[in-house]
Amino acid sequence: MLFYSVHDGAVMNAWKYNLQLANSMLQMMGDPSGEFTRACGMELTHPGPQEKGLYGRCKRFAMHVVNCEVKYVAVSESDEDPAGDKYPESSCADAIIAYLEGDVAIQ
């Protein structure tokens, strides 16, 4: 399982250490230039977060990819919560597990 954010490798390593994930199967990676984020269409461009100085931020999303083929994407965003910070449930682990178990229709 891979986690990434629009941060550099040092920040991601610190995050992994703080979350006590050093010996887990989880891989933390950074996208400091935002290149991957833009290529996936996941750059947070809503003016609300940008008015607070949050430029180049990634949307809160989860993606299931098998052999380079995107099988499922869940984005936590709404008009009232463009960053998905208040209601992240649709891209959290429980929602992805439900999808993988077949309990959620592909969007």
C-alpha cells in the first residue's frame, strides 16, 4: 500500500516515523513538485483553501490500481468541504475495504 502527499521525502519519512509505521507494509512517498498530483487530476484548485494559502495541495483521495490500471477512485470533497477535511470518510480505509469486498459500486 502506498501513501503520498505533496511534500518532500523528509516530511514523508517524518510522518511515517511519527505514525510508527517504520516496520509496516505501508510505503510513504512525496510528490514535492505536484507532478503526479496534477497528472492524476487531483490538484486542489478550489478557491476556498487557496484563500487560506493552501496552494498546490492534493485533494483527499484514494485510488485502487492494479497493474497500472485504475480500478476505483474515491475523492472526499464537496461544495461545503472542498478539501475533504471535515468529511473524509469516502476516501478512508473503511470505504476502500468496503469497495474491495464488493460492498460499494464502482463510481
